[in-house]
Amino acid sequence: MNVKSRSRTARVRYRYGRLRDYFKRAPLFRFVADEGKARFFYCARPFSPEDPLTTKGTIIGLNRYNDTAGLGKVLWHDAGSVIIKTPVKSTNRINKVIFGDMTIEP
């Protein structure tokens, strides 16, 4: 198998480029994800959108049970809900919102 050896900086730059392309490629929809419809997780632990981890531009996974339907990025948050931008056309049946450590410009 031919695997390119890349520095950490190069890997991060590559991932950011891929994420920017992902969000530019498709039309983006705005949705409100709230605790009444979906549970929020960070590092496999539940948390509230009011937590300081919830910052603008944070990349999130939108899951239907154990399958990731797509990615989103946080635009705004308040008590119990998060407004996201995503190419996923519908948040119906999204029951988990998985927060990551990466952020990109909102």
C-alpha cells in the first residue's frame, strides 16, 4: 500500500481543505437541533449545547442512530438548541449530534 508520509501540519491543512470543499459543494440548509429531538455528545459523553465547547464553526456529525448522515457546522447556540449549517436536506430522524474538536469559519 502506498501511503504518503505527511507532517501533522500538512494533515490538518488537508482536512481543513476537505471540510471547506464539503461545505462549498452542496447547497447548505439551516436547522435547529434541540435537546428535545436529539442528544448531544462530545468524546462519547452527553453534554448540553450551553456548554462552552459549543462554539461557532465547530464541526459536528449528524447521526441517525449509529450512522452519520452528514456533517454540519455550528452557527449559533443557546439554551438547549444549536443552529447549524449542513448539506443534509432534512434533520428528520437525526437523534445524535456529535461534536468534534475542529472548527472552520462559520
